[in-house]
Amino acid sequence: CLVPLQGIWVDVQVKGFVADVSATLKYKNEEEKAVEAVFVFPMDEDSAVYSFEATIEGKKIVADLQEKEQAHKTYNEAISQGKQAFLLEEDKSSGDIFSCSVGNLPPGQEAEVTLKYVLELPVEADGAVRFVLPAILNPRYTPIDHDVSITATRPQVPIGEIPYTLSLNAHFQSVYGIAKIQSNCDITRLEYTNSDKTSAKVSLAEEHKFDRDVEFLAYYKDVNKPSVTVEAGLGSTDAAQESGPTPSGDKIS
């Protein structure tokens, strides 16, 4: 059943060459009966989901990682008992598509789904670090004897008729220093959050219609210089050291 999406709120934390994304999607059941709702959304195929939770009628549901068959069994048992349950899974035929079965959504009720994932960012030929938030479920060819992509069974909203908006805040950190941030969308003026310009933030313009991919290009200073990242260890006062990421193909001298 199609459940109207009310809005999307995204927070992006870019640290060097890695992005940590938190996306919250809010939608509402406008039917007069409870529905088993399914929402489909695109992601970068190299993304790794590490957190998923949903809120309905003030109740928070936090995802539990299970094997696919067991997850489907748990979900179906909950639905058959009239309980609320959520199931997040990767599309069988498209690694960059995730579907979210939100279970029994009562009439007139709103639901919020928050998904968190990380991904490594590519470096462009001109040295820019590129982040993209996909917007559109592109049609996909499904060979005979293969599972049909979920994109082929879900109607798409025509561009120009998208009823929801996207709010996005992006924060950038780089030990190299941040020279500039560019985007294919209207964004606020770059605001540095410290004096040495290694941290900055931008936002999408208000009432942005999510009818195309949102792209950010971050240009760092001295991007080829070697670096080391130091983070506090979990559960102790010791510090953990790891080599800082470097652009693929770059030479370190």
C-alpha cells in the first residue's frame, strides 16, 4: 500500500573521505483502515547500514540484526498477530535499493523511520571528494529467471509532483583544511565552525523538492598530505590510532 511521505530530514557528517548519514523519513496512513505499508528508497551500493529504528504512536522500535530467513519469519509472525513490526532489507536484484516494510500502520497515524549508514567517498579527477544522496529509483533490467527488482513493482511519483520536501544539513571535517564546497542544488553560504577552517557546514535551501540527486563536492587543501586519525577507544581511556584515508590512486611522497 502506498503511504504518503510527509518529509525527509537528513544529517550528513563528512569526515575526510567517509560520510556518516542519518536520514529520517516521516509519513502518514491516510486510509480508513490499518495497512501493511512498504517504503522503498535508493542508497549508494557501497553503503553499510548500521542503525535502523522506527516510531509509531510514540513507541520506538529498534532493529535487531538477523539472518534474512529468520528476519522474514519474525516479521510475518508479528504481523499475523496484529503487532507492529518493521523489516529493512536490500533488494534482491539491486544492491543500491533498500525496502522497508513498516507493518501494521493504524489509520490516520504517522510513522517515522530513521536509517543510519556510512560509506567511503570517491575522489574526482580534480581532487574533489564527492557525496551523493540518491533521489530517484531508476528503472532496472531484470534478466529471465531472476527476481524482479522491487523498483519494477512500485509506481513512481512524476518529477514536479513530489509532495514532500527535503531538509539536509551537511557538516565537513578535514585535517587538510576545507577550501570550498560546491553543490548541484541551492545551498546556504559555507560557514566555517573553527578558526583553522578544518570544519564547516552548509544546508540545502528551504523547501527543497527532492526530485533529483543531491551532490556535494568538497575541496580540501593539501589533500595529498599523509595524516593520522586519533580517536578515543571505547570502554577505556586508551587512544586508538589508525591511518587516515587517502584518495585512491594518489601517490604519497
